[in-house]
Amino acid sequence: MHGDAPSDAHDAPIFEVPRARYARHLRTLLPEEAFQRSPGKLVHLVANSLIWAACIVFIARTSSIWVVGPCVLVGGACFAAIVLQAHHLSHETMVGRGTTLSCIEMYAWGLAFFPRTIWRKLHNGLHHARVATRADPDRRFTLAETTPTTRLYSLAFYPSRYASRFNPLICTGAVYFAYLLAHVGYAFFGRWTGKPSTLAAVPAYSGRDRTAIALELLVASAVHMGLFALAGWSAVNYALGVVMPAFVASSIVMHYIFTQHALAKATTVDDPLLNSTSVRVSPVLDWWHHHASHHVEHHIFPRMSTEHYPRVRTLLQEHYRERFRIPAAREALRGLWALDLFLPDAPDGKRPPPPQETHTCKYPANYS
């Protein structure tokens, strides 16, 4: 069962279960240690930062393609791991809220030039609270939002049956940079310009938020000035040591993100087993990427330290086998290229309607 590709509408479960129901059930089957913070995982952040820094130094000291090429790839892989860990940092799985967490987050998100205030509002404030609704900033556009701009944007940046598999913008996950620039621009100028058509949903920003974002961008600039210094104050070395690894990292991160919700079914309640997708990757990647492949598990327990997600996966396979599908990563990626360009329409703030073959009903009496 767990080796199946994402299921189609014809074999979908006929009832939906709220996220809280899974959480209440599974929590009773997990040890208390699974819900404690893991500050020791910050060692990974330090290690990936040092390895990437070493790659930049090597690039600055040699012109050999046999050194530069591997350093670009290794640096990009470390950068991706840092971004994936920054995601879990924002859920306070390693350090509790306070000055220490703020400083670590500003460094980690500063490497990606992503203001932590914007990230928290988009991801913690909207995505997790409004997953798969019109208010989810990470969803695809609906048919009602079809315009020449959204069509061109979707064809350029998202895999679908209408897009080219050789599109370098999709292969490198370049939508990350377009998404980031549009959200930063909206945070500062949205009061006058309104929501850009290329953004699915946006949060509200106060004057205090804009001040914080400006400060975080200054910190990010300082972090990158340090990287520029490591690169020997050379624009070429900076491009090879930082810019190119950034595209390697965005390719890795966005391919996780592409599979996490685009392949899932529409639901009328927040049912992570139906509206989110986990995939199977190698144990080495799972360790290095902080179990980013365990996305259903993350949506059920977003504040759980990542090393416990395999336990949650085992329990989901045991207790929810008929609903929990875990395609191999290659199967999930293949499924992305069969998607339609736009989602079905839904009223504002609602989830897109489920396919006609599915419907909701009361829970069966024997449902655990």
C-alpha cells in the first residue's frame, strides 16, 4: 500500500477527519519525549553552515572546475538543509520563543533573504491555519483566478501537464525567488498597490511588522556581506559560491514543496491525510533534510521535533492504512506533470470542492 502513487478520485475515502482527531488519537500512542524540544539539532545548522562556508573558501582559492563544481553542489545541498531546518525552527521545535530563537532565525532565514516576520505570517499564520483554502498562500490558482498573468506565471514556474519538463525555471525551483520578491514588495507597498495577481493569498502587515521586516533585510544583507568577504570580495566567486548554490537549494526545497499539497485531494475540513502528501526518500536524505518528506506527519504535529516523525509515520501506516498513501519521491514528481494548471473554483475562504466521486459523511462506528 505505501508504495502506491497518489490515489485518484475513484479510490478516495468517503469521509474526512479533522486534524485534531488524528492528533488526539496518535498522541496517546507516542512517548512524552516526542513532544519535547531538541536543541541539540542546532548542531546540524552549525555543521551545514561551516561546510558551506568551507566550499565558498575553496571556490575563492581555486579555478579548477573539479573543485568548483562539487563545491557548488555541496554548498547548495547544505543551503537546502539550512532552509529546511529554518522551517522547523519557526515552529519552535528546537528553541522556545525569545531573543535566542529570533537571532537564530534571522541568521538562517537571512541566508535565504527571507524576512522571518513574513515567513511566520505566511507559513505559521496562514498556511497551517488555512491549508488548502482560498486563504492558503501556498496553493495554486483557481479557475476563477485565470488571467493572462496567472496563466503565464503558472506555466513558467509550476509543473503541470501543460508545462515543459525542460523548463529551467521549474527545474531550479525559481518560483521561490518570484514568490519572495512579490511578498516582500507587498509587505512594504501593498497598502497602495493591493495584492499582486501572482500571489494566491497575503496576510495583513502593520507598521511594526514593516519595521521588523526592514531590520531583518538589513541583517540578511550583513550575512551576505560576510559571505561576500569569504568569497574574497569577488563577484564571480560570490556567484559561484552563493548564487549558484542558492538555485541548487531552491531546486531541492521546491521539489519537496511541489509534492506536499499539489498532489493531494481537496477537502472540506483540514484532513492532513487527504490534503497533504508525504513521500519516501532515502534514509540519508531524510536525516540531512530533517524529514522534510514527512509532511502529513508535520501537519498533524507541527511542533514535534523532526526525529520523531518516523514514529508517527509507522502509527499512521498501522492505524490509517487505507487513507495514508506514501508514494516514492520519483512517483510523486511524475504525478506533478499530470496536474491541471488551475484548481477548481471555491468561495472565498473555503476549500476547493472535492471531486464528484467523493463526499463527506459521519464517521463509521468502527472508525478508530
